[in-house]
Amino acid sequence: MLLIEYKKCSTCKKAKSYLINHKLKFTQRCIIEETPSKEELKKWSEHYQIPLKKFFNTSGIKYRELNLKEKLPNMTDAEKLEILSSDGMLIKRPILITDSKLYLGFKEQQWQELLQN
């Protein structure tokens, strides 16, 4: 599993603790130092059938500064990929990628699936 996180994010800390406490093996990646590329985001969106709009951190400062709530509905997928890959703070986090699933954000009930595999 790959955990893409922002180390200062409290939700990411909870997610990481969850994985550690349940003895699940994972690799870490900092969303700021290694922001997902356009190609990665496109691949994840298509492979896991998650619309690109779900990848946006809608509660983030940067999202509000750029007025993306208004702009997003009129943006093409190429434009969404361009902006998402330009700044890791625009991407919803944490992202957990397994062989069969991609989780955006941390919802403990949703992550229970990991324990069953």
C-alpha cells in the first residue's frame, strides 16, 4: 500500500496511526515533496473510476484562494489535471492506494475493508 500524506495534516496523522495500529504495511510519500503528476492522477481516476473533482481538497485555503468552487464545473479534465498536479495542497489527503482500491481522505469505517483482506 502507498500512503500519500502531508505530515502536518491531523487527518493524515490519524490515517497513519490507523495503519500502524492495525499492523498494515505501507510506503509513505509526501504530497508536497512528491506531488502526484498529471499522468498519475489521470491513471488513478480512470483505474479506480473516481471523478477528478473528487481529488480536490475543497476545504483547503488554496482551493478557496483560487475560487475553484466556481471554476471547477467549467474546467476540462486536462485543466483539472494541470491544476491538481501543480500544488499538492490542492489534492485531498491522505490518499491510500492498494492493489484494488484508492481511498481519498480518512474515514475509519471505509478503511475497515483493509483489515478484511
